[in-house]
Amino acid sequence: MTTMTNAQFAEHVLKLAQSAPAFRPAVTYDPDGDCIEFIVAPDAFYAERVDDLVTVYHSQENRKIIGSLIKGVSKFCRQMSQRMAGFKIEIEDGPVRLEHLFLAKLWALNPQAKGTMTVASYRKIYRELINMAEQNEATVELAGV
């Protein structure tokens, strides 16, 4: 067994980090948690709950939205399929484009809803998420949802 000094260990870790692949935006569906995580930047972030479906991730560096967590995906998809027949087609035909989920929630917005966020702020956040998903061609497989 070889013992490393702190400096040797730091040098070793830096070498490992140099060979790590570059960050790529990612979309992941966790069937156990029934949630989708979407990350577009490797920044440290803090989370802000927007509504019953979405939590956004803001970069600690510049406060820009860099991702989101969508909770209760199955329930949301069932509700939207009952309201809009075309939505069911979108989720049954292969990978789902993430912007469709964000757009469906935006369309379902109740302008009379009371809360800490104004309707304009709510729409702005969802528009930003939709644009991020489109720009990154974010899709997710929701088999069995």
C-alpha cells in the first residue's frame, strides 16, 4: 500500500478530471420517483418550486435557469390526456419532447390561481424552460407512463 501526500492526491484528482468527458445537457426519467430531471449546465445550483409539477434549478453563479425537476409525471400525463386527446398521441409515440410537457402545463395554467408568483412570472419561467428544451432537443422515454 502506497501513501500519498495531499499534494500528490490533488495532482492525481486533477489528472482524472482532465480526462473526464465534457459536460452535455441531460434529461433523465426516474420511474421509481416518477420524475424527470433536465440539466443544461454543470453549474452549482439552487432549486425553486414553481408549482405542483415543476421545480427549476437556478445557477448559483448568475441565477439563470439551468434545469428543472418535473415531479408526478404519470399523473400529469393522465390528466392532460383526459383534457387533450392530442397530448396522448405525443406521449405514446416514442420519446417525448420535453417542451411538449412544459407547453401542456403552460396551456393548463389557471389565470385565476392565487399564489406567490404572478401569472406573468409563471409564464416567463415556462417559456424559458420550453426554449431550453427546444434548443437542446431534449427528449425522454416515458414507456408505460
